[in-house]
Amino acid sequence: QVQLVESGGGLVQPGGSLRLSCAASGRGFIFRLYVMGWYRQAPGKQRELVATITSGGSTNYADSVKGRFTISRDNAKSTVYLQMNSLKPEDTAVYYCNLNGFWGQGTLVTVSS
């Protein structure tokens, strides 16, 4: 069983930045071996992939966030991050992290003036 806890969401003006964190814990899993992903779900829309990072550090991004968002991981802390810059109103959503099918509770990001 894996527990994921996201944090760092909030209200930010367009053009601003936020850094999300997702801390993983649990018995019998080795964080560094797993692909980690950030997803988001906007009101009335399906959950969509934002970014992933492999155990080796390779990253992949949705076209809508390329050049603005950066995913990273700290294996010593069993934590994955999502640095979000140049935020737009359309980035407003609940952001979730995923590890091997496990989900956190999500953290709300609201981009509004």
C-alpha cells in the first residue's frame, strides 16, 4: 500500500508560479524504481496527464505545459515536484500525483486575477 500526499496548491495570478510537492510513503516499495506522474482535472473535464518522470529522470510533458512546467524528483525524500511557471487561467484544476496506480487526494490550483 502506498500513500501519496500532495501539497503546494493555492490561488495565483496569471503569469505567476507555484511549486507542487507529492510525498510518497508506505511499506515495501522503493520509490526510486517507479515512474511518477502529475495529472490534473479541471471542473467538468476528464483527468489528464500533465507530466511524468521515470526512475532514470527522463521526463515527458503535455503539449499544453511544455516550456512552462518542470517535473523533478528527490528519491532520498520519496518526493516528486511540479514547478509551474507562467500560469494561465486554463491551468486551474485539481492536481494529482500518481505512482503505479495509486493516487493522492489532490491539491487545488486556481489561476485568477
